[in-house]
Amino acid sequence: MNLKSSILLAFRMILPKTRTTSNARKSMLGAVLCIALSIIPLVIVLVMTNGMIEGITDRMIGLSSYHLQAVQYSAFIKDDDKKELYDFLEKIRLNEGVKFAYPERQGIALAAGKTGRTGATIRAVEPEIFEKETVFKKYITVKDGSLDLSKPRNILVGTKIADILDLNVGDKVRLITARNNTNNKLVPKVTVFNVTGIISSGYQELDALWVFVPFEGAYSIMSNDASQVIIGIETYDAFSSELHATYEKIEDMMPSEFSLYKWSELNATELENFASTKLLLLLIMFLIVLVATVNISSALVMLVMERRREIAILKSIGASNSGISASFIVIGTCIGALGILVGVPFGLLAAINVNKIITFLEWIINFFTQAIFSLFTKDGFSTIHLLDPAFYLEEVPVIIPFLELFIIVALTLLLSIIVSVIPSIKAGKEKPLSILRKV
């Protein structure tokens, strides 16, 4: 009995010419649905985690740590002399692997508005960074106002701080920082800024405390002891092998007061957490697929019981054990393949529209929750978010990882074959004489 005959027998058992009632075919259909239903959430989780991790990583690299970051650890740059900084900056910009390089001064302040106070991270940048730097253009969105840092006392605030302090465009906000007095002691300094824009990066955990002010104006409000100067460097590809070559070239020209870091060094903990979280989620989802494939084994056992008479007749006319076993393995593989053909497209369809689905589910949950609250009390209701924007991206990027999808499909088919082996071997070992005596 050759392979062609085994395949033909398999399809005859799956799609017999006579339409008789068959519990085995119902079990096979159930196995297909179980595999499909287990693959759908697996695909959704895969696409969502990839999109979420890539979206967060891009923002962390481009908006916070940059591809490369030169950090000043001593008073190399004096308040009244920034020529050395700009000379060093120009040398970096002339490097062929550097796309953009911008100076930034960072410090901590207390922000005071109309309704209270909160901590803030001051980021003093050159105004043109929002127009020229690729990631800033892509991810910094203006919720209100404009990206106007043309005047020394203009300020851009994040949506979180704007909500806490009840700030709107045109309002005044006070930044309380530390400055060195004539006796070289740190004393508080209050500076009033005019809010020209309320911005968001789409990831509140990253930008919750950010306020942007003009780079030149920062020298009058922050001391060397309470702030640090960095140079953010963007290369052409943060994940390219060329990044290390650019790193080595810039490191060779570094002043002793500066240290150079790659983005992977600055974000090592976060990247490790992302990788382990993704692996854990996929493992849980794949275990569900594994459980679903066990239904194939049950369906094949039922099919063997129903087809014992046909198996006995075939073996009595010369069908081999291996040929019969191969037929049932083909059936198990077909069940797994059908489950994949149903599950993967539906999973991708749901993943592509995941933001709309989440919004719709949130609307339903909030509608009924608010209705229940209104029956008992008028106060106490707060909007429910399935993905809290304080910890997740405001909108999940849809990124389809085709290689990982292929691996999932291949592993599901492999599992389908593995769980089909035992019932298939038992089918091939059926004794035709003992079966025919019972008919």
C-alpha cells in the first residue's frame, strides 16, 4: 500500500460518498473548531505584544535614551561658556553614521499650577528637534496648542501634568528648581513659564513627568549640580550592526568629561522584561493550542472504532499496517491544517482591528457599569479602561510578525501529527479476522 493509496483512503474516510450519520466526523469537526479557537487568541496576543513592545521600545529609544547618548558627568560645560559643547557636537554631526545629534539639559523640578504641585522632569531642547528629529516627528503629538519654544519662557507640558495641574494653553506654570547662590549654596528658584502646548508621546508611563523648555533658557534656571548635559544621537538604524561602528568612532573623540552609552545599555532592564513577558504569554497561549490538538487523538480513536470493518476488509486484501497508519496520520494532519486555515485568518482579522474591538468592549462595559451605578448612587463612577493608558500605549500598533506566525503554523501541524501517531498505530495493528468474526 503506497502513500498515494493511503492519502486516497484518508480522504474517503473524511468525505465518504454515502452521507450517513457519523459521530467520528462530528468529533473531527469539533477538533477543527477547538484548534481554530485556540489559534485565534494566540495570533491576537502575538500581534498585540509585538506591536506593544515595538511601539514602547521605539519611543524609549527615540524620545528618551536616543540611539547613542553622550552624558556629561562633570562640570565640563560652564553656564557662561557653551562653545566647547557646540564644538564637540559639530564633530559628532560630521560622523557619517550620525543622522541627527542634539544637545539636551535635564533636571528635576517642582511644577506648580492652579490646582496643586507635582514633580516634573525638565528637558531643555533645541526647538528644531520637533521638526527635524525623526522619532520626535513621528510620536510627539500636540493635544492642544503648538510646539512653540521660540521664546525663553515658553513651555510644553505632557498630558499627565496638564491634567494634574489643570493646565490649558496660555496658562502660567511655575517651575521650582535649585540654583547656586553667590555663596555657592543651592537655593530654590521660581521661574514662571507660559504653556504653549500640551503634548503626548502615546505612552504615558514614559512622558508622564516631561516638560520641554528651550535649551538656552535652561542655563538660567538649573545649576550644574542639579542637572546634567547630554547629547542625544540618532543613527540611521538603531538595530543595525553599524551602530557599534558609529559608537566606536564617537567614543574615540569623546572628551574625558563625557561617557557614551548605547540604547541597549540604558534600557537593558526594560528590554529583558519585555522579552520575558512576551515569552510567558506565548507559552500560555501555546499550551492552550496543545490541549486543543489532543482532541485530534480522540476524534481519530472514534474514527477507528467506526471504520474497523473497512480496515479489516482492506487488510484482508493486502493493505499493510503502515499504509493504514499513514492514512490516519494524514487525517490528523488535515484536521490540524483545517484548524489553522480557520484560526489564522480570523485571528489576523481580529488583531488588525484590535483597537476598534477594545474601544467597543470598553464602551459596552462602561455603559452597563454606569447604568448600574446610576441606580444606586450618582457619584463614584470612573471610566474603565481595558488597557490603562497610564501603563500601556494609548493605541496598540498593529505589527504582523510573519516569521513567528509561520513558526506557530509549523508547530501546530507538528503537534497534530504527534497526537495522531498513537491512534494511527493502533489502527494499523487491528486484527482483521477477530474484527470480521464480530461483524
